[in-house]
Amino acid sequence: MRRLRLDSAAIASAGYDADTAVLELEFTSGDVYRYFAVPPSVHRALRDADSAGRFFRERIRDVYPSELIR
């Protein structure tokens, strides 16, 4: 999945597959997670957020099922 860089201290890049509703996040730590059943509006809001890290903590983490990729 192609990811785009984010201007964030916590999240290095984010990618989204609209066909499967999978959001892939690469954190600045190097960890990569996939989040499932994420609506396109949440991906757009993450990209547009003033703080991607805060948006992630409040609207994605512990909301959508996820798996560690690496």
C-alpha cells in the first residue's frame, strides 16, 4: 500500500485502501499497523488534522481492529 508522509511527530506516513477500508499507519518508531473497517471520512480527517497524533489517539486507536505489520 502506498503511504503519504504526514507532518507529525508521532505518525510518519499513512495509506488508505478504499476498496477494503484498511488504513495503514507507519509510526515514527518504525512500527507499521493496519486498521480495519475505517471509513474514508476518518482517513481524510486524519490527513487534514492539525495534530495527526492526537486525532489518532482520539478517533482511531482502540476504536478500529488492528494488526501489527512490522
